[in-house]
Amino acid sequence: MILESMTQLALEKISTGIEKIVGPENYSKAKYILHSYAEDASPFPGNPPDFVVLPQNTNEISQLIQFAASHNLSIIPVGGRSGISGASIPRTHSSIMLDLTRMNKIISIDKEIMTVTVQAGITWAELIHKLAKEDLTVGFRGPYGGNAGTVGGSLSSNSIGIGASAYGGACDNVVSLEVVLADGSIIETGSGWKKELPETLSHFTRYCTFNDLTGIFLGDHGTLGVKTQATLKIYPIAEGTAFIDFGFTSIEDCSKLLHYLQVHKLVTEAVILGDTNSIELLASTYHDKYPQLTTIVGIIIEEYDQDIANRKKEICEKKAKQFNGKSIGTFLSKAHWLNKFNLVQSLFEEGFWYNTCHLRPINTLPNLIHQTHELFKKYDMKPNEINWIISALATDRCYCTGWITLFLKDPTKRPLLEKIWHELRELEISNNGVPYWTGLLWEDYVLQRVNPAFYETIQKIKNALDPYHIFHPGVFKFER
Amino acid sequence: MDYPYLSAFRSQMDFCGKCGDCALAVELTTAKKHINKPCVIKNVLGFEAYDARGRILILKRLLDGTLQLNQEIIDWAYTCLLCGNCQETCLALDNGIDLPSMMEAFRRDLIENGKYSPSGKPFEILEKTLTHHNPYGEPHDQRFHFILSENFPPHADILLFVGCTAAYRQQNIALSAYKILKKANIDFTILKDEKCCGSVLLRYGFHDKVKVLAEELMEQIQKSGIKTVVFPCAGCYRTFKIDYPKLIEMPKDIKFIHFSEYLEKLVKEGKYHFRFDSQTRISYHDPCHLGRAAGVFEAPRFLINSINNANLIELETRRNYSHCCGAGGGVKSCFPEISLKVGQNRIIEAAQNNINYLVSTCPFCKTNLSQSLNGQNFKVLDLTELLSQTLDESLTGTIIQKESSFVTHELTQNYITYLSQHPEIFSDLVPGSVLEFTIYDSIDAFEDEKPPTGAFHVVRLENEIEIHPGLADNSDLQLALSEGAVRELVLSKTKKEYSLKFGAFYNDPEEEYWIDFLLHKRTKTLLKMGYGKFAEEAGILDEDEDLDSLDDRVKII
């Protein structure tokens, strides 16, 4: 550890420098505090940073970056660290972790253009809570860990979650970003490119004038700069809502319905429980009453008017029947939509979670589920106290998430679980899947398969924007 | 160093999914629970190390040797308020991950290994308590000097257990409790040799010492032939009710109840009349010891509502998700400046309500909140003080119970009667289940959290159900129904008909006919308790054919 080999004097000099920028209460090098930042919500073993800082504004971050650069320290920007891909775990030593959760303000709500500009450290939960007081909401409502997950964290890691069926993932909803670059300079993307603009007109479109600089920083896993503000699209809170769950005896039929719903943009959200085990785990009531069901899709419709929502629900019912679906109630759809960020936590008692979240075309979902069952059969999951849930969420247009998660109850079975977990990821990525977030979860699988020309291009971007690799070194295995 | 007490929690730590809800959850995204950033210490200090997720990570790393104990960590151990809000918010297990017990166990390991916190406070307070029988180090023979001029009978059925804080620091609470009991001619006494219950020592980790205190106190109480012990202090109450049974065998013939619970009964008997001369806005702060720990939420609210001209304005975080005042868990004595910052945040929360009084039912809460007022123009009072000052000396025998409308409402009575004739509706619930029924005149009233027009709760016992008027202290879920829905439900001739209507009102709500739920426990826990089957029987899960036939039936009605 480089810092441990430093003289006390050098260490004190760094501490004093950081303290001058953020004040004594907003940074720490206490070991126990550093260790509390060593992990995220993934199962990967952690690695504490050397300093943790709670910056309060963009200017402080700019100063910290310049300070880090001049002292050969790296910068790891993090949000609520509720991600489950290991994306925020430090890979190298001599790092300053920027915990942005104190930068949690709504800067402005523009009801003319229908955008909200927020500091990057605001959680999705708080954003939704505050917008609701203005009868407004965001399209993408946040990842499942959105109580702690921040807007900045989601934009850095391409997160997918609630509202994605109609509105796409987190990054699909961005109009503009404020980013602090490796030399400490601050840029605003989209229509924020002008040197001077009236504040009210600075962030109204993403695509204009130049190429899309916003997109460069989305999904960068904190490797290209520190996102300090984001402008997102907003919508009025829907007046009309409708919920309905359909049960199926085949994943093929269920997938056909999902595809139809997405092609015709009928729903706000459509979420699948993909096998009997998953139904038993998350919706046991349905399992008891309808043991023959192998798949359930929960549908949520939000519309300006209740009659429109009701009519769409009727269309969904009619179509579901054509695909052999049966209307069974509203338990799953209501639990999914109303519990929002409190849906998955009750699964924790099954043991720690090992996820394989990724994206895939809807029509490839049945095959994946069948192959997954073959894999599970091979490894005798239940007798080995390894449980699982298979779910999927229709996303953007006609693709979906593949959420297959393993739960380990008995820690002594971890080697077996690691083996299954690895094979499952191989299966998914080899069969039309792509990760949305990468992190330690997917990085090796991705880098084995990346087109060299593609990788060389993003490597060039990295070296151009962050020539000394200050930001989150080690991620994507970029080389200077 | 070994951590035998902490090690007992090692497997529970693995259930933490590191989601971060324990620090950052807010109301709208958690099924409308009244949560807002539950960890008040994290809210003040900012770093991850102070919330449950960070604390569990640190404790795990201490246990596996990745992190070595040092003075900073010993200090950190005493920064947790043990308020339990993180545990209440946590959905990983039926009752949440028990971080307060983990921190207490860690402190116990530290204490038993002679690891002193830098402030030395825990050992200083231990010495004071063992020497002077109170944590303040005040002379024991002066404990009741302010009240001993009153004549207390040598024997009585009721014992007022005053507690150290009310005896030495908040004497007006003790005097108010005395005045209120005297007003109704209650035959009560005090223990003239009352000693500290050991609450604060338990929180520090001195379990063995407290066991001795508990045995001595219980012997003293048993000898005096007392039948009911009444506590104006939430901390003492929690210690007797929750902690002592884990340390010693408790007598089965003595009841331990909080002053607010005891008074609720007397008010319902018509023994008091409370009145403000003009409209007065009051918010109630749930003490952690009384609310989250002991499950008493309704009695204080009932009493505030019973004061004529009092308007109870609920705080943003309340009941089981109430923010801690900042005084608990030994933090007030070890880190008073942190306690005040936490208290100031709670005061800011209360100030949003534009109130005249912030009322609590714990002398320790009152102390810290009063000290945190920072010039706000409302007063902090204990409930005993509020009731004492609104006690109408000129009137007796008139019961002012605003909540009584919950049961006098004819429709509510009809529904209660109907359900009492159909107890089989609740046959799938496990004994001990508590289901709250609330009836509203509009969906807006429900969503805006206006008072229901009717409320009662059903308690599932082993072989029967009990229906109680009013809201429940700690229900599993709140069932909300429109008046129209209830009117139709009570006309049902058969259970099948009831189920069909119930399912339709839930699945296809209309302006006049709707049913909704607010879950007070996590979904998985409720399913284990039989609510899934209950929902199925109630018609919430239904097949197309049933739904189609139901539409016709509802139209006919």
C-alpha cells in the first residue's frame, strides 16, 4: 500500500491539503471509516480507499481532483454504493473516495421544458419523494436499490430498474450533465455548451450543435470524470393507474405477450417471474393457488386519464388470453410498483445474492431460462442450499433485463456457487446477452469478447480525457 | 481480542444485503411507510461507518481480523443510539437485522475486556450507579426530597416507579404524574428506596451488573405486595418490560405498564377531563424505548386527542419509524454534542408543523429535545406535564374521546357486527395477527392521511378473534375501505359473495367502491403469517371467470 509506505509527514501533508478544501468534518482517514467504504452491495471482497471525502459542491470536487493529480492520488467517485456489480470497489491504492451523497440537492425544476436538474448524489428515493410534492415524477424511477442508489451512480453504471419498460434505463432519461474533468475544469453537456446562457435555458436538449458528449460519460463507471449534476426528463404524475397480473404455463407464451406489449407501447412496466421457483419465492400466494403456473407477468399502466388506463388494461387482457394467459389478480404488479425499492430485500433471508443482471432481446428469454434450468439441474441446487430467482423486466423497446440471481445460505458451499455463477454468466453472455453494468461482475467476461477496435477506441477516449488515469484506475483494465 | 458476544451475531450479519435502506430510505419508495433517512447519527456525521450497513461491515471485519481494534473503534462503538430505526426499516429478516443488539454485544465484549472508551463515561456512570443508585451521582437520600412531603401509603396496589431522570433532572414530570394520579384518588405509592433500574448500564454493555440490580429491585417490589408498576419513564419501562425478562425470571402476578397506558384506561373510565382554552397544535415524539422497543403507540395519542381543543399534528417520521431524539444508547453522556445535533434535526422536523407543543413520554427525550430547541417558538413537554397543566379541576366524569367516533359511527358498528358473525374470514391468520380496519369517506382522505371515519382492529387469538375499537398499536397491516365498499360488504349473504365483492373493490377500484392496504410488515412476513391465504379467501386473487361474474353482481347492487 503506497500510502502506508509514505512518511507520516507526507501523509499529514495530504490530509492537510484535503482538509483545506473540504473542512475537517468532511474527510476521514480513520481506518474504521475507510473499511466501511470497502464494499458495495455485491459479494466481491472489498478494498478500502485511503481517504474518504464528503464534498459539498462542484468547486470542491474540482479542487480535490487538481490536488489528487498533483499528489499522484486517484479519485473514485461513488454514490450510495448499492450497486451489485462491484463497480465502486477501489482497484488500486492511494485513492481518495468521493462520497457524493451529501451533494443531494435539487438545483431546479423546469416546468416549461419539463426537466429537473439535480446534484449527482441525490438518491432516486429522495428525488421521487421531492418531485411528488410538485405532482411530478421521473420516467425511469431508479434501480431496485434506489433508496440508497444515487442518480450519479446510476448514470455511471447504466442502471436499469423501475419504469424501464416505458422509459428505458437511467441513461435514456438524461438531457445534460455537469462533469468535472481530470484537470479540474468543469463542462456542461447538451445545450449547456454555450459559455453564457440564461440559467433557465441552459439544459433543455441533449442532442444539438455538436456530437453527443453526454453519452461519453454515461456508463463510464467513473473513469472519465466526476458527474456532479444531471438534468433529467420529468413528467406529471399519472392520474390513472391500472394493475393486472397474468399467469402462464409456458415462458414462450409469456414472452410473446411481453413482446406484443412493448411493440405497441401499451404499458408503463411489465415484469416477469420466470419459473415456478421464483413464483414460490416472491409470490407464494399465487404459487399456492395456481401451482400449474410457470410464469407470471405483472403489468402496470399509468396514464393521464383513468379511462385510458382502463382501456389499455382491457386490451392487455384480451391479448393475454390470445397468448393463453390467465388474469390472476394484482399482487405482483402492485408489489412491484408500490413497494418500489423495497421489493427485493425480503429475498435476503435466502442468503447473500449473486446476481447476473444483463440485457437481452425478449425473444431470447425462453431459451435462456430453459438452459438455466438445465444448469441448475446439473448442480442439484436445492439440496446444496442454493436458491434462485429468475425474473425479467421489459426494457425500452423489445428487449428486457435478464435477472437471474443465486442465493447462498451456507457459506461453506461458496466454491460450488462460484462455479455455477461463473457458468451462468458464460451462458448468458454467450447467448445474446450484454451486461448493462460491468464492474467486477462482468469485466473479465466482457474483455474476453470485446472487439479490439472498439476497445482501442474507448481506450483512446480514456487517455485523451484522463491522461494520468486519475479516475478509478483499474476499471476496464485501461492502460496508459 | 475475542468477541464472544458479538460472534453470536456473525451469521445474522450475512443476511445484510448492503442495500443501504437502513440509512437512506424515504417514504414514497417504501410502500408509504413514514420513513425518512432512519439513521439519525449518519444524518449528522455523514460517513458510512455510522449507519447499520457500515457498522455491520466494520464488525464483520473485526471478527475476521481484516480490521484491528484500536482506540478510534472503541470510541465509535458508543456513537450508536441503539434506537432501532435501522432494524425497523430493514426488510432482510422478519424483524430486521438486529444492529442494536450487535452493538450492545460489541460493547459488552469491550467492557469485559477492560477496553475503555476515551471519555471513560461508561465506567464513570457504572461507578456512580453502583455507589449512588443513580447514573447522575446524586445523593441517594435526596432522590425524593421534592415529593416526600406528600403522604405515600406504606402499601398500595399501584407503584409509581419514578426513575432517576424524573427524580433528579425532570422533577416536574414526577410531580405531574403524582398530581394526575392524586386527582383520580388512585391508591398508589412509591418505593422510598427506589434505585436505578440500570437502563443506561445495559446500553453500555454492563449486563452482569444489571442482572444484580434487577434481582434486587424485583425482590423489593415483590415484597411490597404491589400488583401494578406504572412508569412515567419510557427507559425504565422498557428495561422492566423487555430487558429484565432476558436477565432474570420475572414474577407473573405483577403488571408493568407505562404511565400513558395506565392513564388511557382511567380516561376511558371518565376519571379525567383535559382542556385547553383555545385551539392548540401538538406533535407527539415517539420515544424509541416506548414505541419501537415496547410497541406502545396509541395510548399517548389517545390521551393527546382526549384534550379538548388539542390538535394532534403527526410528525413526518413517526410511530415505529420515528427519528430518535438523540439521547439514547449512552450517546448523550459520551458525545453530548452529537446528541444535540440529532436533537436539533428532530426539532427542525417538528417546527415544520407550526406547533405549540412537542410532547414526548420519556424524561430523557424531553431533556435532549428541550436542550436542542435553538430558539424555536414551541415548548417541549412530557405528556404527564401536558396533561397535568390541562387537567380541568372543575369538571369530572365527562369523557372527551375524539377517537370514540371510530366506533360510534353506525357503519363501523355494522361492519364490526358483520365480522364478529363471520370469524372464519380470519381463520387463515396465525394467532397473534393484528389486522387494522379503517373506513374513509373518500380516497383522498385515505391518501392524504386524514383521520378515518371509522377504525377498529381484529386480533386473531388461538381459537377466536377479538375486535377492538380504534387503531392498533402495532398492526400487521392496515386495511382501508371506502364507506361504499363497507356498505356493500355487510350486505353479503355468503362468504363467497363477500369475497367476490372484496376482490372486486381491491382489484377494480371505483370512486365509491375501493379497498386498499398499507403494509406494516414486509410482504414475505405477512405471507408467512397467513395473509396470503387471507387475501386469497378474501377474493383478491381470482380467476377471469370469477371476475367476470362479479362485475354483474356489483352492478345489481
